Amino acid sequence: MDVAEIVVERPERARVRVPVWPLVVGVVSGAVFWVVHGALIDDSYITLSYARNLAFHGHWGLIGAEVSNSATAPLNVLVLAAAIEVVREPVVALGVVFVLANVALSAFLGSAARTSGFPGWIGSLGALLVAANPLVLSTVGLEMTLASALLGLLLLAGVRRRPVLFGLAAGLLALTRLDLGVFVLVVLIGLPSLWRGWWRWLLTAAAVALPWFTFS
């Protein structure tokens, strides 16, 4: 009598994919911020003052004595205030936001590249070029790093034909700087298929941005 052989195959170990390139972007961004953090411009400290007052005192204004609405990038102030609430140190919070924004840009651009048939590392390369751009570094503390990450999200939503996500990115860009709306138009011109669900992204953008503008 033949004895049946029972072959037990060992399951392969689950492969853990470490996002190496975004990690590289994070490390480089942290190093770059360390180099420039002692040379922030006056406008950066004005933004940090807004964010510090909001985080520590729930007060919207440059000085504690009165409320003011002169912040040109309210979303940047809100994001910085959230980070300050956690780390309790404005400049450290700025560094955290700077690093996370560049990592997010890397992830968004990488996903957009893969969706378009390109290798994902292109996104990280783009994020590194932004993080090391002298013009961007001269404005650390202002809204351009956050705006870059949101532009990456806008591009990703566009190439994936995700109108609700596109509207979310557009609304957040409006809260960052109104003139960034020109990039929304550029993507809409380049990807006319987004017009098929125009009401979805338009309503989403309005739901995100209009409450703040009504309040302010």
C-alpha cells in the first residue's frame, strides 16, 4: 500500500514594504530645516505668533490685546497651531509641519506618478527638489510648503479622476491662499474629464472653504 505523502508548504513570510523614498524625504527635510531654522524671516515669526496665540490662548490675532484677521494663510496658521498644541514649542512645531508636508508631497506625487504609469520614486525626487529649493527655503514658516503638499494632493485627485478628493484639495488650497486657485484651473484644463462631475468637486470645495470665509 502506497503511503500518501502529505506535503505541508510553509507560508511565505509577509513582506513588509518600507516606504524608503518618503523616509529619505523626511530625513532630508529634517536636516534642511535644522540648517535654516535659525534664519527665519519676520513674516514667519508673525505666522508663528498667530499660531501660538491660537494654540495657547484660543485667540485669533497677532497680539493678545485684540482680535485681527490679517493672516493671509489661515489654514497654515491652523495647522501650525495644532502642531504647537502637541509639541508646545512653535519653532519645533514648524519643523514637524515642514517635514510632514514634504513627506506628504512625496507620497501624493509618487501615487500620481504610478497612476500615470511612471515609477513612484519620481514623486520623492520632486519632493526633494521642492524641499531643497532656495526660494522655498527662504519662506519657511509661510504657507508654501503646505501649499506644495496640497498641490500634490490636487494632482493625485485629478489623475485618479476623484472629484470629491479634488474638491477637498481645492477647498484646502483656497484656505491656504486664494490665488492658488489658478492651479485648480490648470488641472481642470489639463484633465477635462473632471468636468463631468463638476458639481461634486464644486460642492465639496465650497463645503470646505465657505464656512471659514463666512466666519472671517
